[in-house]
Amino acid sequence: MTTSTQYQQCLDTLYSLGRFGIILGLDIMKDIMKGLGNPEEKMTIIHIAGTNGKGSVASYLARILQLSGHRTGLYTSPHLVHFNERFQIDGEMVTDEEIVDSWKRVDAVNTGERSGTFFELTTAMAFDIFERKGVEIAIIETGMGGRLDATNLVKPILSIITNISLEHKAYLGDTIAKIAYEKAGILKENTPAIIGVRQASAIGVVEETAKELDAPITRLGRDIHIRRTGKNFSCRCDGIALTGLTTSLLGQHQIENAALAVAACAEIRKKDQFNISDEDIKKGLASTFWPGRLERVCMNPETIIDGAHNPAAIKALVQYLEEEQKGRDITLVTGVLDDKSYQKMFGNILPLCRRVILVEAQTDRSIDPEAMRGDALKYVRDVSVIRNIDQAITAARTSARENELVLVAGSLYVAGEARDALTRQ
């Protein structure tokens, strides 16, 4: 059997586990990791939770640590185009062969009273691969929440909570305070934390949890200070004072994400084994690549893909459009999954658009675009449905007006399919 065939069979098996849905809890995960020899205990871990921005912060940190000469693993989810994107070592995706080999090892110890879920098994694969490839420090992003997330069996040197907004209410709770409690579940005893939370109710929950654990926290807006100067910014926190900083990622919200990464570096380099220079930080922020997040994929017409998939992310996208793309006609290609408040998302972004094309992502969680047409027509007169994303992208680009921006947003699934289509054209 060829590796390519084995790889596809591996992915087919993993994706089929979606039928088990989302199961929060750590018992099965602990058994699987014990069967693998607890690889997560054999590397240094930085653990990141949050509603939005955690992938960007994780990518900034991974890039900075890589430039500092440390062999760095990065585990994120979901992927945009290729499953292997979830597992990166020093900025490179792992190979298909490494995926297959790890899957065999993980599947062999997946013998508990129930099968591990898709996310549990992919998380186990991440630690297995990183340990076998000699990763020194791993940046681990939670999947959902934090307290009962499959990643939360780690013993990190640093925890990071980026921000909090209402999401996954069926699993995490229906208030900011309840969701903050779940996110704060990644905090560990006597372990420092970087906090990007802004809401008073959420800050109170996080700080109370940290106090109970004697976990020192460094908080954005209190301990982390940012000053914007045009396209540049400065950041001051805990012994670091950097000026003339820039980020490679678009959007003003990325400055806060970058500042969290700077604060994390200040904490990490207190450990004698990690040497991170100011120059590494500057170069890392300026050269981080994080696809599908306000990514300018091509020009003529300019086409940007953004994985904004909830109201908070849409708000950040709208800020970018109002500040950086003001006055331009916009064609929006959008599709939304069934656990998102698309009416609120539409109310924020559609008033900025001239035209909207509604699409359907290749997942059974996608909302039927015809069901969204009426809500879209409340804000935009030119609304059409083209279910196939490839065809929708082609239609949007070939009929765009002069200087019109083509924007793809609403779902990471849609962003991934659109990126795949555009990079193949």
C-alpha cells in the first residue's frame, strides 16, 4: 500500500469520527497519552486559549522562537486547506508519512471505553509527532474553551488567554462570565499567564481563578502598554520596551495580538534555556505568516480572505475595512456555519458591501445560502446564491468593478476552500 493511499485512509478514518460530535473531558485523553508514554511531558509547552486571535498569537510566538534558534512545534486548528497544517515544526508542515506513522501509534492505544474524538486523536498525534521530531518548545492552541479541552492535560510554563466573546454557548455557557470560567480553566498553579481579556466581568473571573492558583498574570491595558504611530507601534511590559514594531498581518487588532506575543516573550526569556533577543521579536512579528486571516491572496482585482466567523471577528474585519479600505466598492463572498449568529454578522458587515454572493461550504454544518438570502437583502440590493465556492470566486472576480475589493469571509471552512481555489487559478 502506498503512503498516499494510507494517508487518505487515515484522513477518512479521522474525519468519520465527526459522528461522535464534540465531547469535552480529559479522561479518554489521559489514557491515550499514557499509552503513548506521555510525550507532552517531554517538551516545554505554551498553552493558548481565547475566542479570537489565539492562532495569530501562537504563530507570532512560533516564528519568534524559531528565529531564536529553538526547535518549535505549533499545533493549531482547524486547518484551511491541508490537514497537515495543524502540525508545524519550525514553520513547516509535517509530512504525509509522519501523519500516517503517528496515526498508527495513536490508533493502537485508542482502546478506552469509547473511541477518542477527532480532536482528541489529532491532539494526541501532535504531541506524538513533536516528541519524536525533537521539538524543544511547543505552542499549543485549545480547540474549544479550555477547562475540559483535550489539550488541557499539559503542564505549561506559560498560559495565554487572548480575548473572550460569546461562542459555542451550548458547550461553554451563555454569558461572558461563564465562558471566561471555561477559558480560565487553562491556568495552572504557580504558572504565569498573559491575559488579553477586556470585559470587566471576564477579567473578574480570570483574576479570581488566577488568585486561587497563585498564578501571576500580566494583563493587556494594565501591564502591557501599546502606543500606535501610523503603521508602527511600540510595546512596553515587564522589562521589555520596544519601538518601531510592525506586523506582517493586516488589521489594527493584530497589534494587540502582537503585544500579547511580546509579553509572552518577556516571560519566556526569564527561563535560562530560552534566549530571545529584541531583534528576534521585531523580525518575528514582521515576518509571521498566518494564512486566511486578512490575507491578500491576489490582485486585479484585489482579493482578501479572512476567516472571521463570529461577531467579534467580524467587528475586527469591519474596523479594517473602514480604516484601510474606506470608500471602495466591496463584493463579499460569504457562507456561515449553523452554530454562528449570522444575522448579527450580516448587520455589521453587509452595510459596507455593494454586492453579496452567498455560498455553501463543504460541510453538513453549513447554513443553506437560500435561507440567508432574505436577511442579506435587508442590507444589500445585489444578492445572489452560487453554492459552489470555486464558481462564486470566479464570478466575483470576473465581474468586479474597477478598483473593487473582493472579500471572502464568514467561515474558516469558506476561507479555506476559497484559498484553495485561488491558489489553483
